[in-house]
Amino acid sequence: MILLRMVAFRPAAVIDESLNAGNLVPVGAASASSVAREVDGPAKKPVSAPAASQPVPHVHAGVAPVAANRLPVSEGVACALEALGPDNWHQVLEQLGLGGIVYTIARNCELRGRDGASLQLVLDRDNAALFNKGHTGQIRAALENYFGQALSLTIEPGDLQGETPARRQARLRQERQQAAVAIIEADPLLQQLIARFDGELDRASITPVDP
């Protein structure tokens, strides 16, 4: 067996003395080339074309798509400031990057008025004990960073005339809770179970899933 393997891997010229140096091709190399062709042939699979990208919505030249009631950040900040009002104050607040007690103060403030670059916030009296004048400077700095311009800001505790971001969130939470209870109560299978077992629905156990 050893001798056979040695002969198999010797140059072909050793077997046939009539061959010259130009015909010397190692049998091993020829076999390797043949095997490579056999492997590369059927084993290779065609490369799939890349998946088509999602179609890009058409946008008119010079108009950037902006979500409804959401103020743009960066270009056109002057228009964004002009669009600021009580109805979108809660959206701006969530983009200011505030935290801790400063965020608590801001979310309990109603945007009472805006005159150019001057903003007036009214703080809910229930949270006035947490407030100090330093909070005004921090909120003003966050607003200036958002709008990209110098602003004047006043914050005074007072009686609310509108809805603060905190009260808006509480109202929406209550509305979701009421909707969830109504859906559960209207479920026919649940009503059958209550009637069959003389049960009672524990409304306090119903918790809506926040979006």
C-alpha cells in the first residue's frame, strides 16, 4: 500500500521516460485542480439579488416631511417657535431633555402666552413648593437649545386656565382606563361567566396597556 501511494504521487515522467521536462505535471496537482473544478461547479449557488428597498415617499422640493403637530428641530426653527402654543407645548417638553425636579416643574406648567421670543409659563399651585428661580434658567436654557435662539422666559405659580402636560397625561390615562373597562364589560363570554357563577367584575383590576 505504501509503494502504491508513492507511485501515485510521483511525476508522470517517472512512469514514462519518453516525456521531457515540459511535460512534468505532478499528479497530485492535476487531481487537486480536477477536484476543485468539481467542487466549484455544482456546489456554487447563484447570489440572490438584494431585496428591493422600500419605496421612498414623494416629497415636493424644498419641503421636509414633518409629523403632524410636531415641531421641527434644526432648520426653520423660527417657524417652529412661531408655531409653539398650548396645544403642542407637551410635545416640545418631551424633546427638551429635562430630568428630575426640573422636568416635574416644566410638566406642571401651562404655556400661558408667547410674544415673539418671550414665553410665559404658569406653574400649577399644587407644585409651587418644589419651585425655585433656578429652575427658570434651566428650562430657558433647554428651550434655547431646542429652538436655537435666545429666549425670555417667566414662570410664576398661579391658577391654571388650560391643561398642563401632567394633567393632559392624567386625562388620557383616565380615558384609556374607562375604555378598557367598557370593552371588558361588553365581552359576551365574560357576561355569561358572571351570570353563571353569580360573579362580579373587579373594575380596579383592569389595567389598560399603554401604547
